[in-house]
Amino acid sequence: MSADIAFTELMEFQRQTEALAQVAGRLGWDQETMMPRGAAEQRSEEMAALEGVLHERRTDPRIADWLMAAAAEDDEDAAQLRLIRRSHTRATKVPSRLAQEIARVTSTAQGIWAEARAADDVALFLPTLTEVVRLKREEAAALADGRDRYDALIDDYEPGATAATLGAMFDRMRPRLVALREAVLGASYQPAPLQGHFGLEAQVRMARDLAATFGYDWTRGRMDMAVHPFSSGSGSDVRITTRVVETDPFNCFYSTVHEVGHACYELGIDPDYALTPIGAGASMGVHESQSRIYENQLGRSRAFTGWLFQRMSERFGDLGLPDAEAFYGTVNRVQSGFIRTEADEVHYNLHIMMRFDLERGLIRGTLEAADLEEAWNARFLQDFGVAVDRPSHGVLQDVHWSVGLFGYFPTYTLGNLYAGCLMQALRAAVPDLDEALARGDTRGATGWLRENLQRHGGLYTPHELVTRACGFEPSEGPLLDYLETKFRDIYRL
């Protein structure tokens, strides 16, 4: 077989696999947004069946033959082969039985978690969580080949990252974050909280407007409600979700902007890459860099919140705040809350560090699911100085463990780190950024991100992609400098 024929046949086969994976993703989207509750058991069987088909394709013996015969003519071909080889190598280590069982159990677990969260009943979820942990330990052992099992799972979301490198990063970040938190919480000036009632329909209309403001393409997407907001899809069908708390519109608005960041990454990828391995984000850390920079460095900036203050005042009337500067402080108010997704920028990474340690213990076997709630509550009190008042504010708040996403949490902080670096480069490249954001014009920022990062999809490794976009090696320094400058200014320190 010639190299050209091998490459062509491999890519044709891969295109069908990628299309089927999109179908699986759409089933997952439907499950979290529109599926009737009574359909959960059937859906779990559907998900398991489709995962069986996908696993069979990803382990097809012909892939190894095609890979051996194929040759890359350019960087794009080389990246396609690199990602296909990686996927095939990992898939062949996991038995089909195990892949299907994980898909079936996690599909069912998602609904059970949602019910347990609503009822604040850990016991309702515990048997299922125990089973998910058992399956993920088995998968990790199969993937690890004697290496650290948690590293094997991290590699699914951030290729090349390890618990050791991530732990060292957290150790470098924690002292400065804790010092900043203590200074801010002890400051004499404290921004006022937002007061009032903000109706569901009005919030949704405003959220849709914000999505459009940040460049979301409504001809290739839609927005629905979910217990835990997420973005789903790639290519020409990328959907977002949000949630509404009628006393806290920022929950809806910034969840929406966050998910728009994810969606715009996928929508911004070169369309020639659609339904190929490089037609998706480079990693979850890079993906989170887009959602976090949209949400925080852009969406919570002084310039943009000035524009948002005017729009919210027009929609909702008097917000109980004297001016845009006070509103800026309120949007960025620092407090020791329970919920990670609602956490301010100062506290957010401390939430991730806690989850990193807990889930690493679960996979390594030093912590059992039965002891997770007690471990969570003790660690939260130690790290945040507040006792968890109920499970939905504690161990039941995140969807990740119910759906088996062990190794995912550290990528949130990596995303923040990348976002800090990207924002430094963005400001240098777009000198009139604040003037544009003050008009509600995000095109300079989102256009730069699309051109320098998003359009490349998975063409480069995560580290290479961010380095190319920024012009320097990524590190935690720009993020920590940004946080200290921003919050010392807000809190008049």
C-alpha cells in the first residue's frame, strides 16, 4: 500500500469515527437538557452501545497498518497522524467491555447525581459513585502500564501533564493566592453585594445578548438550561447551556460568557479541519483558557463591566449601586463561597487545588468514595475557613465525578494560567482594547484569540500552541500578577 493511499483511507475511516463521536456528544447534550427523566435507563444502554461501536473503530487493527504505511506531507498531516496514533494506542489498552460499562454507568450516574444534589442526599449517590470510582481505577490501571494511575487519566485532558508537575505548580501558586485572599478579605473597603430580584425571562434575554456580544454564532448554536452549565459539539453545531438564579444574575450571565468562550473556540477552528482529529481544541487546559479569558479578563474587566452596568440598568432598573465603578467592584466581589462555578477569581484556583488532591486520592486508592464527604468537608474548612452546610454546597456540587471525568479538574487552573499569559500578549497586540470593551465591542479581543489560537484547533500540542500565541513560555506569573494588580486596586490596598 502506498503512503498516499494509506493516509487517504485512514482519514476517511477517521472522519466516520469523528462523526459518530459527535452523535454520542449530542446524546449527552440531550440527556442534560431535554431528555425525559424516565428515559435514563434506556439512554444508558444507548450510550453504552454507541461507545462499543466507537471503541471497536478506535481499536480497528487496520489503523496500525495505515499508520505504519502513511506519511505526512505537511504539518497538518503530521498532526493528524500524531493524534490518531495517540487515540489508537490509548484505546487498545482499554477492553471494550470496560469502555462500554463506563459509558453505561456514567450515563445513569449523571441522573442519580442530579437527584441526589437536589435532595441533598449523599447516600442516594454513594453506591453509584463507588461504582464509577471502581471503573475509573480499572481504566487508569489499564492505561498506566505501571506508571501513576492518576497521570494516565490526566493525559486524557491535558497531554503531557502529570500530577507531579501540576502539584508543583499549585505549590508555587498557593502562597500568593492565600496572601492575596487574606489581604482582600481584611481590607477596610468591601464592595456591596447586588440586591434585588431578576426574573428568569429577562435574564435569559440578557444572556443571549451577551453571547452575541462575545461573538457566538446563533446560526450554528443554541442555548438551553442545565443543572451544571456546559458547552457541547464542534464544527458547525456547538451548543451552550446556562442556569438562572433569580437573586443572582451574575450566575447566569458569566456562566453564559464562560460557555461562549468554549463554543467560540470550537466554532473558530479552521473549517477545513472539521470531523478530523485536529478539528477540536488542543486540550481542556487550552479550552479553559478561552472560557476563562472571555469570562474574567474580558467580561469582568473595568471597561466591559462599565458597559454591562448601563445595559443592566436599562433592563432591570435601579441596581442599588451608585455608578459603574461600584458595579465593577460588585461584579468582582471576593468572598469565601461554597460553589466553585460561582467563585471569584481569587478563590477559584483554591477550589481546584482541593479537588485535585481529593480525586488523586480516589484514583490512587488512598481515599475511598465512602469517606469522600468527610474528607471534602474537613479540607474545605481547612482551606476556606467555613463549614460546609449541606452536600449540594459540598461534595455533590460538581457533575464531573458522576460522569467519570477524573483528571479534568486541574485543567481549570491550567486554563487560568494560559489565560493570564494570553491576556498579557493580547493587551500588547490590541492597545485600544479597553476603549473597545467600554463600548461593548469585543471583536478586537475575540478576533485576536481566533487568529492566534482558536483557528489552529489541535494542530499543535497545548504547550506549543500557547507559546506560539503568546510569544513566550507559559507560566503562572502573568496570572498571579494580574490577580494581585486587579484586586489590590479594587480593594484599595
